[in-house]
Amino acid sequence: YNNADSFAMAFDAAWKDSDLDNNNNNIEEKIEITFEKIKTHPFLIENPVQSKNLAFFRIKLLGLS
């Protein structure tokens, strides 16, 4: 779906699937790796700035960094 909730769920799943804890990439690079996994998500395509802001929010909220 083309909404923030659907994007957040897809982002969280892709982040967990990416096993990002074991690499030395910074947060921006980790987000780009995760976005590559969900690059066809309609919210990411139509709202790239909001998607990045939401990604930072999710990382901070869930302590993913």
C-alpha cells in the first residue's frame, strides 16, 4: 500500500533481513542498503524524502542503530 504504515512495516522487515549489525556502515549507508531491498514500495517511490525521515524515526524509535 502507498502509505507510511505499510512502508514502516516493509522497512522494519527489510532492516532485520539485512543483518546490518555486523557491518561498519554508517546509518545513511544502512538505510540505502535497506531501501534497495524495498525499492519497489510505492511510498518509497513517491515520497523519497518522507521515506528517509520515517526510516530515521524508526531507527531511533526501535533502537535499531
